[in-house]
Amino acid sequence: MPPHPETETVGNGNRSQWRYMYASSFLQVLDSSIFIPVCFTLFVALRAALIFFLPVEMSSDASWYLNRAINIARGEGYSEAGYPTAYWPVGYPGFLGVLFYLFGQDQLVAQLANLFMAVGSFFLQLELTRRIFRSEATTRLSLLLLTIYPNHIAYTSLLLTEVYFTFLLLLGIYLYIVQRGWIWILLSGLVFGLATLTKPQVLFLPGLLVLFRILSQEEKDRLREDLVKGIAIYLVMTVILVPWAVRNSQVFGEIVLISTNGGATLLSGNNPSADGGHVENDELVAQRNFSVQDQVESDRRARELAIQWIRDNPKRFIALLPLKAWHLWAKDGEAEWAYQAGYPQYEQYWYVFRTVRWVNQIFYVLLLAGSLLAAVLLINNRHRVIWPWVLIGYCLMIYLTMISIVFSGQSRFHFPAMPWAIMYAAWAFIMFSSGRLQHDNERQKIAKATPER
């Protein structure tokens, strides 16, 4: 028997009313004067708690960075086993080396530096979201999402490049977008130079920002000024990068711009055992015959082996492209591996770590879904955001994907794009919620204005 029309109308009205109340209450919470201070306090507390109450011994890449930084602090230079090295870019271990020289050779010094840089990212995300999306609700929600993002929290204790590099990216973009004076332009060049010493692929990002600046300018007479400032940024970056290239050339006897692992990275993703991720246990990979004292020649061998394999297996190389993208974007929460390897009581509490990992994965998928929804909403809502700056995050995601499908896909490589994914997801949620609120509010007004029969 179908429901009575009046009963159905009342039911729908109640559902709309409850939906309106819940959404309205949530937006009121976001609008609270204490929301940002509370978020900031929770942000710091969660990350500091891991540092002080969940001690983890560095392993794998983190251990390598730690030991190289200690060598630098001791005056032994960027070296491994007594030999000069440039295997990984010097940016992060060099930064740690300076900290260790000034404050002592303790990993806690580096972990606290990570905490301070994470805090810096918190405020940079606040300013960038507020200026680009022009929505205080979006800004506040993005801070909440960043605050409780488990993988971001977990990385604070680990001596890996992700927190440092992400902070530099956000800072460089902020300085270029928000500040227009020459001193800020030069500072952004300095920041991008340090970021390039950490991950060379950032080299092209300032050029993208200059292009966006040109596209956003209505006054054509500022074109020349924008181009000159772009050139200035790259000149400052050159001043940062050239001394390191000179050092490498003197040490290795040939030109090495930043690092000696490009060939090895290419080979690890393009070999007979390749599955889209980082593969080292393959006979072809072993043929690079790596040694620290012979790292330049080893890198050359690796590059030649990888290129030859791609030439001999073009169909397999093409088939690996989507698999590499999958390994880059499908999973999150890889910080758990570091705790599995370095936290003494991991086996006792493995179920807690694994539960957090699953919660993080759900959270991450929702963020990506929100980013995709935001891309759709932007089609008809360009006037609500600052164009084309809102596209920076999407360009970064695409750029990271392009690099990964050539080399290899690893989930930690998408870490620098996550602040932008959070911004997009927050904006999409606010847009959707505001639209439903407006729709429900209009329905309620219509219902109240309709006379009873």
C-alpha cells in the first residue's frame, strides 16, 4: 500500500530539515573563533606524541640520510664508506648536516626540525587555501583534514625527504603567488633552488608559475616584468645549483649536475621483473654492479641497461605505464613500513598499526575522490576561485605521474601533492554542502509558503 501523500511530504521535509541542521551545525563549528587554534594544537600534539612516545630507529633510506648528515656534521663531507658520494641528491642530508653541526648529532634534532617544517606547512596551506579558493570554510576544513591525516602524522618522525620537500614546495609557491616584491622573488628562487637539490624534478615548476602569472594578468604591459622575474628566479636557482655541480665534477672527474642515481632509478622500474613498482632483485638490475667508489660508471651502466631493455621490449614498457601510475596513486600509508622495521614493539601492537593503515587508506581514497569531484565542479565554478592558480595542484599531480610512469611508481612520491588534494577535497565538500543547504533552505521556504489543503 503506497504511503499517504501527506505522510510522505512530512517525511521528506523532516529529512531535509535534519540534513539542513547537520550541515549548518558543521559549518558553524568551522566558523568558530577557536577552530584554528584547536586544530593547530591537535596538529602539533599528534606529531609530537609520535616523536616522543613512539621511538623509531631509522632504516633504509632514512638511515642512509641520517648517516650522511652525521658525516657532513663531522667535517667528512657528503661521503659514504670514506668515499665522496652524490648518490642521492644532497638537499635533505645537507640540511640535516647543518642542523647536526649546530645542535648536536641526534636524530631527535632532525625529528623536531620535521615538526617545525610540518607546522610551517600547516600555515602555508592555510594561506594558500584562503587566497586561492576564497573560502574561509574551505580553508578551515582543509586544516582539519591535514591535522588528522595519519600518513602525514607518521612521516614527522621519519628522516625522509617528504616533509622537508613538501614544505619547500609550499613555501616557494606561496612566496611567488602572494608576495610581489623583488626580495620575495629572489627568496622564492632560493627556496626552489634548495628544493631542486632535494628532488631535481622541481626544476620546471617555477616556469609553470611564471606561465600562470602571465595567463592571470589582464595588463599586457606587465608581461615583460613577469618574464624578467621568472628569469631572476632561475638565476638564483643557478647560483644554488652550480657550486654543487662543480663539486661533483671535481670529485668524480666528469659532469654530474645533482646526483648519480638517475640510471639506477630508471633501471629499477624497467627490467624483466618490473611490475610497476621499485624492483631491485632482478638479474638485469644486478648487472649495474654498484659500488660507492664507482658510482658514476655504475649509474651509466644502469642507464644503458634500462634504455636497451626499453628498446628491446617496447610493448612491455607501454604495458607498465598504467601499472606505474597505479603504484603511485592506489595506496597510501607507506610510513607504516618504517615503523615495522624500526619500532621495537611493532609486533606486539601490529594490529593497531594495521588498523590505522586501513583507516588512512579510506581517508586517502576519500581525498582523491574529493579532488576528482572538485575538478568537475571547477568547470562551472571558475568564478569562485583564483584562476589559474587553482590548477597548480592538478599540474603537480600530472607531473608526478608523468615522471613515475617513466621511472617507477612508489606511493611516497605522491606525498608532496597531498596538501593540494586536501584543498580540493575540502573545497568540493564545502561547495556540495553549501549547495545542498541552499537547496534545502529554498525547499523549506516554499513548503512554508504553500497553503495547507
